[in-house]
Amino acid sequence: MFSRSHIAFEALELPDRANLSDAEALAAAQAALASLRTRHSVRDFADTPVPREIIETCVLAAGTAPSGANHQPWHFVAISNPALKHQIRLASEEEERKFYEGGAGDEWLKALEPIGTNEDKPHLDIAPWLIVVFAQRWGEFDDGTRFKNYYVPESVGIATGFLIWALHNAGLSVLTHTPNPMKFLNTALDRPASEKPVMILAVGHPAEDATIPRVAKIKKPLDQILSIRD
């Protein structure tokens, strides 16, 4: 069991080191970019099974992410049970109907028009896995007393990015879904009040006839996302 009992500082020699030349580093960076450019959020999934070991390995990759004070304030619940997936779909669609019927506001709904989304979420049934990401707002020592977690949104966001990258690297497609509010997930998945659900990831192989919105291929150019002061 992972314990947050006090551990004194001890320096370890860096266990892993990449000794790449500048040319090798650039080639690796370009290969990573090329791979990520093949990542697409899809809403059309095949029901092809995905082995549990692949999901577990990708979650382990997510668990290597940096975090505030190394508290690792995240928990992932991976679901393949059809009845539980359907329960989550029904609860999500109930919240989504409120969203699309006016809860979101006109500006937000207009921003979503090019994406083509609506309250129907069949992918929550069809995708072989749902992974629900929880942020741990506080933790507990072995004696039950609480301790504070630090930079929780930032830490969980980084870990989720690691997870999406690992799943993509395993040849899987991922769709992020954030019904609002999401408190029903604590009840459905027996998670404590200390944890806040952040998002649902639908995970699997894309359907043969899967499509993506044309607008999804439009990405900001480098000069709009990077400033350099050298």
C-alpha cells in the first residue's frame, strides 16, 4: 500500500539518462510530432475488445507523471462492464440534455457547432473501456488524518495527458467527455468524497466508418502558440 508517512530527503544518482546528439534529439522530436499528428478524437468506436493488460500498462504510464510534492493526486477507474457503462451513459446524457437545452449558454453552444456534438453519447456504451479520471483533493495518513495535496488540477492534467499519449501509442483512440456536474460518478464507482471526477475517457479502436469534424484538423501554427526570447 502506498503510504504518505514522512520520508526524509535522500538524493539518488539519476537512474536514466538519454545521451542523444542534437541531430538524434531533433529526429526523435519530429517522430513524436508525426505520431501525435495521427491522434484523433473519435466518437465512432468499434466494439472490438481491448485486453485489460493494455489498459493497466497505459495507466501505469500515466502514474509516472510529475506531481506537486510527488503526492500523485489521481485515481483512475477503468470500466468494461456493459451494465455499468450503460449506467454512466444514461446519467451523462441526462446532464448533457440540460447542457444543450440552455444550461451552456448561447456562446458555448455556438462554439461547439463545428464539432457536431449533441446530448447523445452512444460511444459510452460501444467503446470497450471507459476510464474515469478522479482528482484527489486530499489524502489520508495511515492513521486516518488528512494531508493536503498540492497543484492538484495541474498534476492530474499532466497525468491525463500521459495517459492519452500512452493509449495513442498503443494504437487506441480516445474521446474525452466531461458531463457537468459529474458527482454521479462518485456514487456509481464507489469513490470517496475526497475525490473529484474530472473526465471520462472512452477508449477503443475506431469504427470502420469513423469520422472526425473537419475543423478538428485545424491547429494553430507555431507562431501563435510559441514565443521565444533568446
